[in-house]
Amino acid sequence: MKKLLISALMLLSALSASAQLISAARDNDGVKFGVRGSFALSNMNQEVTHSANFGNIAGASVTSKQLPAFAVGFSMNLPVLESFHFNIELKYAMKGQKLVEKAELLSVNYENITLERIGYLELPIQPQFRLNFSESSHLNVNVGPYLGLALHGNVKTKSHEEGKDDTITKFYTFTGKSFTRVEGKSRTWEDADNNYKARYSRLDVGLALGVDYQIENFHVGVSYDLGLKDINAFARDQKNDAGYTPIKNRTALFTLGFDF
């Protein structure tokens, strides 16, 4: 709870700083507000692609893949100079990763597909460098920090064993609830394992880099969110151990936007 309060206070402080920028810009006719929507491909920086044989288990492998995701939100663009602006957004962003585990045991094939999703409230504050092609068309380069606060999250695993019904297990990352369901049958609720309750920390900090082309009030762009904070709460007490792997968000976004 203490860490959640600290995270919330940090986000409120950033919002307050943004509000001061907005207040200072009230008399500036160049300030524009807009909406943004993004298709995203999200992953985490874990290098887990490997395969091996263990006794009766043949071809065991774990592969990390990109998870399709999205982001939606509002933006404010504050001009400072003709070619230098501040771009501020407040958005909801889904991030996470997809893990695929495969193995063969006693000639029976097994496969687990795990989807890890975290929904963030994010506040990017980015200096924007603008290249003007004409009065109505620009190329914008955005580079700056973002602060994210996780609102919810879950870890969903679909387990397939050859010749049997699939089993789905879902853990709610920050609430400690989970359920198991065999396909076509009712699901059973239970308390999640403590490891899953604290799997990820709620606060994320990173660097957002992007380019977008603007014509009139329309935007199309690409960007990349580079997480700088280790969000691995599951093994936080093992940070000094050999082989410890920090977990950081990595997200590519393809964005459409409109300014009012």
C-alpha cells in the first residue's frame, strides 16, 4: 500500500507540473488539444528463447513473443518556438508479453501459451522538435520521459496436453484472485499464489521516442517506449544474485491522432 501511495503521489506531481504548463499556455493561441489512438506490439526485455532436453522431456523450449496491445488518450501541444514545442499526453496503455512453452514427455506433446497484460495510466512529457514543410504540414520528433501507474494486470495461461481438453488459468496480478477452467466446463475461483500477487511493481518509468507526420489536424506516427525501471517484483530480493534478470517494458506503437 505504501508503494502504491508513493506511485500515486509521483503521478499526481507530474500531473500538477503538466497543469502548470497548461495554465501558462492559456493565452497562447498556438496550444492544441487532441486525441490519440495506437496499435502496439509489446514485449519485455527477458531473453527467454531457449531449448533443451531433460531426461524423459524432449525438445523443451520457451520463447518470448510480442503481444498485440493498444493505447488511447488525450494530448496537449504547447509551442515554445516555431520549431520547438512541448507535447504532453495522458493515456491508457496496455503492455505485456507472450510466452510460448513447448515440451514432449513420454511421446506426449505439451504446450503452454501465457499472456501477461498490464494496463497503465501513463503521462509522457516530451520536448518536440518540428520540421515545417509548409504552414499545414510538419514532421515532429518527440523525445522525453514517461511515468506509468499500473491500474490492473493479469497472467493468463492456456495449457494444452495432447489428447485432453485445454485448461485455462488466470491470475489477477494486483488483487490476488485467480481461476482455473477446463474448456467447456465451469471455472473454479481461488486465492492466487502469493508469487502472482506481487509479480510486477505498479510504477513504471521510461523514455518515449517517436516521429509523426502532421498535415492540418491529422497525425500519423510511430514511437517506441523504452522502459528504464525494473518492474520485477517477483524476484526483487534476488537482485544481487548471479543470473538475476531485470524485467523492463518494451513497446512499439503505431499511432493515429486528431487535433481540435
